[in-house]
Amino acid sequence: MFDTIKTKYRRNPVFHAVLLSGFALISAVLLIIGNQLTAESIELRRIEDLQFSLGQVIPADLHDNDLWSDTRTLKDADGTGTTYHLARRGGEVTAAAFEQTTAGYSGLIRLLIGVDREGKILGVRVLAHTETPGLGDKIDHAKNDWILGFDDKSLTDPTEAGWKVKKDGGVFDQFSGATITPRAVVKAIHQGLILFASQKDRLLAPGKEGTS
Ligand SMILES: Cc1cc2nc3c(=O)[nH]c(=O)nc-3n(C[C@H](O)[C@H](O)[C@H](O)COP(=O)(O)O)c2cc1C
């Protein structure tokens, strides 16, 4: 009799639907738990990476403050905000570092750009990307020195026409067989410099250290 009931359930499509939903629910709960357990360590890693990169794009002799905690967020023209990490020496702002995000070949590329008071680039580092290993990933300083080619550049050096990869008539190298990634990075850094120039006066005005 037990066998008959088992066979009856097995043939019932509602039984299979309920079973499938049960498995889906258990998987979803496990995923949520997994996410919550790892979220904190992922965030810690993100902060460590950013702190390390801040030290790479702003030279140590330009500041005596804590770059990580001394920030100012300014509204952009489109209403979004850009957070700047400020470098200060003796209280005066000497440099700033900020993030720019752009679409690469296969996903978003997060950049950290360090500039001095005049808007000259002190350093650029890629904080995150999903570009193809061996092709687009040469933007990562751990793989290639290409990103160092932006050091000392500014909005006037090169001029606007030069802010492109060589293939498009500009001054920056592309990678062989991979122009999309470097093209996107060059454009994002140029736009970052334009943004900095538009906010520079507000940003560099004297103010208290800390988050504002
Ligand atoms: C599997 C695969 C992965 C690729 N990954 C990248 C990449 O990460 N970055 C990139 O710029 N181009 C990548 N490319 C090449 C682009 O499709 C495109 O051909 C190239 O960027 C154009 O550069 P070129 O004008 O120098 O040929 C990839 C192509 C293939 C087939």
C-alpha cells in the first residue's frame, strides 16, 4: 500500500513542482547565508586594496594626514557625488585622489587617480577589472607598467587631441590586438581630470580634516 502511495505522488506533477520549489528555496537560503558570511571580509579586502592604492597614487612626502579618513564628497553636474581623499601637509591640501569607473571590454573598470593641486597626475592604479588575461589586463600594474604612462600628465600635457590611444591619433600606447580596454581607460582618466578641474576650487579650499 505504501508503494502505491509513493507511485501516486511520483506521478503527480504538483509533487514535483513542490519538491523543486523546496530545493530552490534551500539553495536561495544557503546563498543568502553565504553572502552574509563573506560580505564583511570582502568589504575589508576592498578597504585594504584602496588604502594600498592610495599610497601608490599619492607620494608619502606630500602628506602628514591619514588619506583614508580625510575625505570630501562633492556633487557632480549630473547630481552624483565624487569622493576625494585629500592629502594635507601642515594642514594645507597638497593633492587628492578619487575614483573613476568606466566600461571596459568585459565589464566595469574602477580606477584610482591621484593629482596634485594643479591637476597633474601623480599616479593612476586599477582597483578592479574583469578584462581578459593576456589582453586587456595589462592595465593592471601587477601585470604591466602601462598605467605608469599617465604619471605627470595633465589636461594641457598632452592637449585634448592627444588624450587618445596612438591608434586614434593620441599619445598613449594601446596593446596589440586589444585597443578597447586602453581606449576606455584613457578616456576615463581624461574625464577624471576635467571633473577635478571643475571642482578644484571648492575641493582645495581650506577646511577641517575628516569626512565631509
Ligand atoms: C576572447 C577575446 C577576449 C578579448 N579581450 C579583450 C580585452 O580584454 N580587451 C580588449 O581591448 N580587447 C579584447 N579583445 C579584442 C577585441 O575584441 C578587439 O578586437 C580589440 O580590442 C580591437 O583592438 P585592435 O583594434 O587593436 O585589433 C578580445 C577578443 C577576444 C576574441
